[in-house]
Amino acid sequence: MSLDDLVESYFAKRGSPALANLTHLYEQVLQEVLKEKATLDPGEDINIDIKFPKIRITEDFGSLGTEDRSIIEKFTRNIKGDTLQAKIAYLNNILTTKQENATIGEILSTMVICEILSAIITNFTESAGGFIFEGFLAGLFGGESVQITSPKDIGSGATGKPITDVVLAGKHYSLKLLGEATEVKGSFKNMVEHLKDYNHVIYLDARRIGGTDGLQFGEFTITLEGFLDIFVVPFLKTVWRKEADKFEDAVEFQQKMSELRDSNVGVKRIIFGRKGFSEAKPGWAIFEFSPKRGTLQEGLVSPQGMSQLIDQIINADSKELQNFANFEVIYAESKFEKTKAEKLFGSYAVVEQLQRAIERENREEIFASLEKTPGYRDAQQFEFTRKQVEKKIKNFQEIGTLMIGPKYMKSTFAMYAELLKATISPVYEQLQFFTNNINDYFLGVSDESAKQDRKQYALNAIENAKGLEVATTNAVEKIEK
């Protein structure tokens, strides 16, 4: 509820509001505005009391045409950006650095949105909070963005809850509200069924930081074309080959080293036929990888040193390189057996068959193969560790981080305290006084010693309404300057 709405809806003319408008104001206060008090202490002798509207968290945030959706959109429409990454960046601009040109609407919207997120991660479990979080994100994007609660909402062939949790700006998202080490899980069968109807789904992870201090957002996209990059590659185990590949020809050696670099395969040991190839280490013929950095014993090279040596080999004149034959290289290789990938696909032959079908873009063959896998046939769950998601899924990207715990929000309050105290706080303070007096007038008080003439409560409420008009008028004047 904006200040402009208050002026337009509740004050037909300057002076005391009519009784009907008072009643309407009371009803709106009960539904949309709750008291929130944040006491700040930026200095030893300074206390700041700022009140904000408190929005009721509801599952209707994600449903089009509901009253709760319209309320949340009044705040989220001030959060600029067409993508989640842009919206998080915008929120952080307001939260972390004082924006001299920020409007009251932008500041108020940012604070309310972050308070809702903070309440979700503070008061709900990952499972329950996840459902509310889905609806909240739909409300954050607004427009036609909507939360999906059943397969019929999107025409999916999946059973149970579909892969898509929300459709944001036309894109399908599966949302996960997670702890710092929680695995990302899902139905392999439902994923296959989803890709029969839609060409993508974006997995969005929101991971708690320090329990309730903040949220770190990251995402990766699953498509049919990149299916094996998601459901095979991250699960493969890396092991060192026991035997070296040997080369007499420098050109063949260079080709092998180029393949290893392009595939991002780790190299453990490189052996030359004689010393002198490396300008940095002319006395060495054997170079062995060491994960340590800094000063190393003879023959051991750091990750950076090994990378530089490989580049030098690839870029060398082949005739010059031939002088250092024969060559040996030991490198890492991926192991499929006894991994989560094997549980989902059964055998590597199935993976190879799928890869060929994907390269040919033969959808019929792709789905025929997928439907024969143990993951589909037995309705298995896939599970990614956080490390697998962030380190081994190629298209994973970090979207942004919001620090919304109490100590971070207090810092933001302090930045905008003077402006907010002069505009927002008096309005909602008068609203709260009005609510308390109206409640006491209609309902009375339980404490016999605190009872007074009920008419006095009504008179106090009218005075509060007058005070509300003054506070609102002053706020409007400051905002419109």
C-alpha cells in the first residue's frame, strides 16, 4: 500500500475523514499492515524507531488474480530488472550502498522484499519454505509469472508434482531452498517426461548462508542437448592412469597434449627423452604435478607450472620438440563404474547410444533409450552434491548473494534512517495508534483497572486519523519535491 494510495483512498477532502472511510481504513489496516518496530543504535546516544508495513506471507503470491498477489506486486514492481540476477543486483545496490537518488518507493520495496525473504528462511523449514519461496519469486517477477502446483497447470505428462515450480518471464524454473550442504534432488523419470514437452528447465538453488544471515543464488540449465553433461559428467570419478601413453613423434605428442587441455583433463606426469626443453627448468626431464604451491622439491611442479608446460609443448616448433623425444604422459581418466551415473543409466554403452542419438537430434531414439534406463524404469531420484553442482556442471553460474540477516538490515536502516523517519515512520505509527484505539472501542479491554469510557477510544481514533492525514500530507510533500 503506497502513500499515494493512502491519500487517494482514505481522504476524500482535506480535514477529518468520513466515518465510512475510517471503517474502510481499519479493515485495510487489519489485512495489510502490521506493526513492525526496528530499534537501531548507530551511536551510543542515538536510537531510531522506524516502522514499515508487514506483508502477510501467503501461498497466493504465486497465483494470478488474487488479492495477495496484487499486494506483493505493489512492492515488487519497484525492483528493476528482467532477470533474477538483475533484480538481486538492484536489491544489493539499495542494501549495501546509500543511493542518494533512491526514491521512498524503491527503499520501502527493497526493505519489505528482503524482510519477507528473511522471514521465509528464519521461520520455515527447507521443504515448507521452498513452497512459499516459489510463490514469492512468481510475485517478484510479476506479470504472467506463476507458480506451478500440478502437472495440469502446464500440461506436463509427469506424475505427482511436475519439475517446473514456477514460470518466470516465460522460462521454466525448478526452485530449491537449501541449506549450505544440502544435496540437489529430483525425479529422473519426471525430468525425462518434462523434456518431452519443454526444451529446458532451469534449476535455481537458493542456499542459506550462516543459517539465516543470507541467501546465495545459483542456477544451471538442463536441456536434451546437454542431458549427459548434467546427468553423467558430474558423477564420473577421476582416477590416474597407471600406465603412461608413449610417443616417439613430436606431432602426435602435441596432438595428445592439446586434446587433454581442451578436455580439461588433469596431467600427472610428463617425461622427455632428455633434459633442456623447459626454459624455466632446463635441468629437468621429468615433471610431476603437485597440488601444492610455492617452493617445491626438484621434479615437482605447481598447477600453474604444469599448465604453462603443457602450453609450451603445444606451441613449440615440432621439429625443435622432436629433439627431446621420446615422450611419456600420465593423465587422469573418468571412471563410470560404481557411480551414480551407472545407477541411472545402467551401462556406458547406453550413454554412448544416447550421445549418438543426441548428436543426430533423433528425439524418438533419445527417449526410447532413456525410457529403458534404470533411472526412468525404476523412478529413481538423482542427487547432486553442492560440489558436483558448482564445480562439475559446466553451465552452472552464481546469480548473486543477498545478506538479509538482522545485522545487515540494521546497517541498511541506518543509511536511510533520517529520510525514512521523516516520511514512513509517522504514517505507520499513526496507523498503528488508530488500529489499537479502534480495537479497544469495538472490543473493549480485558483489564478492569485499564477500562475507560469507550467513547474516548473512538475520539482517540478520530484524532489518530487526523494525525494520519497530517503525517501523510507531510510525506507526500517530501516525496513530491
